[in-house]
Amino acid sequence: MKTFKFFQNQKPIRWVTGNGLSHPIEYISIDHITNIIRCMNGRGNMVIPNPHQGRTHAEWVSIFHDELIRRRNERL
């Protein structure tokens, strides 16, 4: 019998860079996250396709926002 999906461990969300390297978002620096968001908003040095790795720009912004909040709460 297969366990319910909510009992399974979630795979970490990974960001794939322009040169193909894959990083879990919890290991990406705050500066890098900020640069990624700038690029998605058209104010950076790179163009990030929409969607990227199956998620839209809005989904990625939400993921990164949640990650930054998690880090802030972790320091408190």
C-alpha cells in the first residue's frame, strides 16, 4: 500500500543556474536570491525564462520570499 502523499518527505526545491548547476534553495546566498529576482523583473544581467524549471516567475518569487522569511525567523 502506498502512503499518502502528505506523509512523504518533500524533495528540496532546487534552482538550476544558467550553466546547468543545480542548487537547493536553502544553500543559495541572499545576494544570489536578490539577483535572481532582479533578473526575473528584467533589471538584471541575465534573462530567466518564464517558466523556469516548470515554475513561473511569480511562483519562484513566492518560493524565494518564503525562503528569506524562513531564514529571518531562524535567526530570531
